[in-house]
Amino acid sequence: MDQTGNPARPVTDEHPTVADERVSGDTTTAPARDDRTGAADTGAHHRRSERRRPRMLRVLLSFPLLFSLVATLFVGAFVAVVPAGFGLDEMHHTYRAWQVSRGQLEVDTITPKLQYGGQIPVALVDYELEGTDASNAGRTSGQYWQRADVDLGPDLERFGAVHLRPDSPTQLEDFTNAGASSFVAYAPAALGMRIGTVLGLDVAGIVLLGKAASGLVYVVLVAAAAVVLRGSRWRWLVALVALLPQSVFQASIITADTLSNGTALLFVAGVLALRNRTARATWPLLAVTIVAALGVVAAKPTYILLLPLLFTVPAVALGLRRRRWALAVEAGAVALVAGVGAALSSGAADIADAIRTQVPDWPSVDRHLQLQGILADPLHLVGVVARTFVQYGSSWVEGSITMLGTNSVFVPQPVAVALIVVLVLAALRGTAGPRSPDWCSSPWRRCRSSR
């Protein structure tokens, strides 16, 4: 009998008690408990698998990944279908990229303060010139709804099939307008063209690889901007700007604007993310913002005008309590980045003056007289700006949002209007968003302000 009055259960070798197991240390004779443990382990593994599946699904459907795939698809398609020479001054930019791919970082002086350029293979000149002529001919071929396509000409393919050799003939080319930008802006395209040369590709292949490398860098930069803003309402505006027809087109050709556009978007994304902070920002976010600022001025020193955006970053994002301390830190960052831009553009002043004199009969603007007129009659300036906007506003919209090619292909007007409406709505959504207390440390973690 046990303490409850029930008959005691006999203890045999076939049915050892738990106490016997603890004493002997032998658990092989307790299959029932092992079954329970195995079932528990299986259940825990099943629960972990159930949690892992939604997490993997969030990764596959995350904003940065989906945006990167869309950007890669669009830029890749444009790289494949846009002929060489169809970009604005793409011929000269291609010559500059070729020069950088040979290890020459600065342009040659042909005529001091008037002409700058260098030696370019004749086969490359013929190929780019053929594409440029076809693009220019498209200006007079009618509106976009009146023509089927632009005739590329029979010689474009023949010129592109030429293979370059070390002893290929060259000729001196003037590309002053491309010489004003730093060699950094042409580094991605130059790397692609260098790889194409090493692989023994023909002229068309070398140019295509240069375009692809430049477009890839753009996709990486705007994808990084999407990661930075993954928890912010501003991500929609930045994503739309990055995927505008003009933005994608610029990313698909050889030009200094490809790298400058990508770094500018990444810099603005960093500033917007810092402005949303209600706590100290993480070092990766601060580093990305400063590196992007350096890339902006290195690619195109004139983009130094974007740097004052740093002064809009709140003190709390820098881990400081007083606004004046934050202003001092931001002023130091602006000075550092501006110094890098000044160093890279130190030799571009003469080239910039040469660009203004390339068309002798073109009406020039006297900056000194212009400033004197503004100071003498400020109200007249308001009228001039208003009349200029009325006269050229439509072309500004087309040139900055919907123009494809060298002033020859425009997106249909309904699409342009839709893009403007969507951009305005995205901007309004961004301004309505609350500040985020956390900048997610993982790109696959759901941010609190991502709804």
C-alpha cells in the first residue's frame, strides 16, 4: 500500500521506474519518454520551419530586392536596345571613357583654353559617328506617333564588327565638353571597355560592355538607396526618380551622368533617412551618406550644390544634444567633401571656359551684367523667371523626365502627365511620414515605419 491507500505497483526488470533510470543511467529501456522527446523535437523543428518560410517570403518580396530586380530589368533592356551614339553627346563621352580605359586620367590639350581631347581609334570614331548621325536624323523624321523607328543605316553593323589591335590607326578628336568632368565619372564604363578589349571583342562589343558596366554601377547605387530608405515613406519617391524614363536612359548609355545620378540619389536617400531619425544614427548609415557625398562631387563637381542638404540633418541623428554642435560637424563634413571636389576639378576651369566658346555665334550671357541687373531691379527678375517658365516649362519637363535620345524620342504626353502625378503623390506621402526611431540593422527586418 502507498500513502494514498492504493496498492503498491510491483517493480520488475521489465518496467523500471524513473528513479531506477536516474540511478543506473541507462535510458535505453524508456522508449515512451524518448518518443515524447522526439515528438517535441519534431514539433519545434516544424515551428522553426514555419517561421523560416514567412521570413524567406519577406526577403523575396522585400522592397529593396524587388526594386533591384525591376531596375536591373529596365536598365538591362535599355542597354540592349539603345544604339551606340544615341545619347546626348554620347560620342564624346565614349571617347573620354576610352581614354580613361587606357589609363589616361586627364584630357590632352589641343589648343590651350579652346580645345581638349585625345587620340581615339578610327574604328571607334566611325562606329560612334554613324550612330550619332542616325540619332540626329531622327529629329526631322516626325513625331513619335508618326514614325515607326529610326533608320540606323547599313554601315553601323559593319563599323561595329571591326576588331581593335595595338597598332590600329588613331586620330585626334576634340571632346572638350566631356573633359570638364572628372575621370571618376567614366571609371565604370572605362572598366567595361578595358575588359572588352582584353577579351578581344569587336568595337560594338567593347562599347556594349562599357554601357553594361556603367548601368550595373547605377543599379547597385540606386539599390543601395532603396536599402537605406527601406523603412521610410520617402523610398517611393526615390524609387520613382531612379526609374524615370530619362534616368533609365541615362543609365544605359556612356555618359558622366550615369554615376553622378546614382551617387546623387544615394546621397539624398542618406539625408532623408537621417532626417527621419529620432535617435542616434548607426555608423553604416552615416558612412554611406558621406561616401555618397564624396562620390557626387568626384563624379561631377558641379553637384556640390547638393551638399547643403547635410545641414538639414537633426542633431539627434548625430548623437549630439545641441544644434550648434551638429552644425559644426555638418560644416566640417561639407568642407571636407567640397575640398575633394575642388581638388578633382582644379584643372577644369579652363575647359569650362573653352566649352562656352565652342560655338562662336551663340548668344553669350554676361554674368556680371546679369548680377547688376538683378540687384538694380529685383522685381524685374520675378517677371523674367515667370516668362521663362511659361516659354520653356514644357521642354524642361520633357528634358528631365520623359526625353529619350538626342532630343529625338519623347514619351507620350499621357505617360508624362501620369509620371508627374505619381511623383507628386510620392512626395506627399514622404512628407506625411513620421520619424522612425530605428534604422533597421538588417535589410530583411520589418521596419516599424514601413507600412
